[in-house]
Amino acid sequence: MKKIVLGLFAALMIMTAPVFAVPVTVPGYPTVDVPADIARLVNENMDTISKALHDNNVSEADFTTYVNEATNALNKLDIKNPYSTAMDGLNGFCDGLKDTVPNTQIQQNVWANSWIGHLVQVGNGKFCPRFGFGVNLGAAKMDLTPLKDMSNAFKMDLGSVPNQLALPTITFDARLGGVKVNDFELPFDIGFTLCTLDSSKMFGLDKLIKPVYFDLFSIGFDVRYCLWKPKVLDTKFIVGAGFYYTSGKIGSNDGDNVSANLDYKSTNFTLNTQISAKLLFFRPFAGFRLMFTNSKVEWGVRNLDWTKILNDSNDDMQNAIRDGLFPRSFGGTAEGFKVRPVVQGGFAFDFAVIDLTFSGSYDLGSNIWGGAFSLRFSL
């Protein structure tokens, strides 16, 4: 019976003790045992915290008081690890952004006709330059759940932001055909694309996602070479390569309240293959892309209100925040290189000089769907 009582007492002590207590040492101050969430906050921001404590002449006794107050506040929260939840959410969102942006790039300048023909023909008595231009509307799936996890942990108000967002592109593009001189020909075409998008200037979308905003700039080009063009159903099989560059921002703008922002850049080199055919005015196509992407995301969080995050506004907590134990602003960088296989396909309707193209894609490596619609003038 005595062993049972002792066992229950030990179990009760374990359940009421701070979860995952780990030792933390700030230079110039005694080592203290704190919950893992506070330890991660301190260790990841050691230089900033150490400088603030020393600049504010925080004594060892005050330091211990601040840590104890923070530990007690943290153990009373429903979310026991607000800092870790927020950081994991930011890192997850950055990873998602690095996956989504390249998939928005490949929605641009998608042509159902695998090869549009010759722009220049010399010496064969023909003159029918092949070119086209128009507008393309595309989007790729983006998961906003990590961003919402961060906002919940840091008590940010993101309004009615959905869990999933189709990150859009609005592209102006053009394509020029190849060259034929007498019997010598180069069956290639070259495409150019330009995209600029600012959510604050898109009627309706700014209100839907407010206070979140985004803007992006993207430019790119590709070259396609026709390897096979039998005269059956206007079939064409091509290989090609492309390059895209995108930069932009995503963030929240909430005045003097807590807010977050991300600046990103992405370069994307692609190797492409595609086959298309035509029956009357209907042209289906299918293709495969191998993307080599290099992306970088820089993020920042500002104006954190730790009394609200920790639900503790007594004097010791306010002094701990004032003296720098809890940084109100910080940031970081995430970057990486990735190879992504993508399948792509769709169809177009060709009406005289007007092309309507519908396309879709699936990123096999990142499980991201994308799609686009284009309206073009084409000869």
C-alpha cells in the first residue's frame, strides 16, 4: 500500500512539474531550469536577450524572478509552447511558400500548341509569320494553416483568412516562332512572360484576406524545339528549357499591433517535354517538366505583446518584457534548392486567330496542384 501511495505521489509531481524543463544559461547570469519553449526562445535569441539584460542592468535576483514568472505563466496556458508553435508555423509557411512560388511560375506562358511554326520564312515563296500574345490567369495551391498556427500562438488577428489559398498569377506573355531558309529550318519557338501582382490593388481580394497582403513580380522565358511533327492531326512533340525569376512579399499589416512579413526570391530552371495534337478546333496536350528551384525567404515578426501571449500582465512580467527577456521583434532566413517533377496538361480551343487554353499541373514532389487559363491572339 505504501508503494502505491508513493507511486501516485510521484506521478502527481511529474504531472504538475514544468513540462520538459531544461537548463538555460545566459552569460553573466545563473543557470536556471525552464520549460523547453522558453529555453528555445532564449537560445535562439541569446545575443539579443543577453545584450538587453546587461544594457538594462538586470540583477541576478531580478533575472531569476523574471524567469520564474514566465515559467508560471507558461504552465497556465492552454498552448504550453507559444514560441515554438509560432516558429514552427513560420518555418512551415516558409517551406510552403518555397514550394508554391515555383508552381505559380510554370502556370505562365503555357501553350497547348507544342510548336507554333516559323516566324521567318525565306526563299520558299511563303510568308505566314507565326507568333502570339495574350494574357494568362494562373494559380497554385498554398497552405495557410502554418501561418494561422503562428497567428494563434502570438495572438495576431488575421481575420477570416482561409486554410488554403490559390496563390494567383496574372501574366502577359508572347511567343515567337522559328526560322526557315529554303530547305533549312530551325523548328523552335521562344516564349516570354511577365507578371506583377499586388493584392492591395485587386478589388475584393484585399478585403477577403485583410489584413494579410501579398505582391509579386515574375519574369521568364523558354525555348522549345520540335523533334517530331508528323502530318497526322497536326501532332507535334517538343523538348525545351525555361528560366523564371520571382520576387515578392507576403505579410500582415495591422498598424502598431503584432505583425509578420516575408520577403522571398525564387529562381526556377526547367527542362520540358510536351506533345499536342489537333482535331478541328480542339487541341489537347500533355507534358512533363523537371524544375530545378532555388528559393530564399526572409521573415520578420514585430511588436509582439508578450503580456497578451502569456496572459500575464503583472509587474514582474512587464518588467521582464521591458528589460528584454522577451524580444518583441525578431526575424530569420530560410532557403534551399529542390528538384521537382511536374506533370502538366490540358486543352485549347482555336478559333481563327483566338486561342483559349485551359491547363493544369501537379507537382509530384510537393503535392501541389496548379492551373491556368489564357486568352491569346495567335497567328
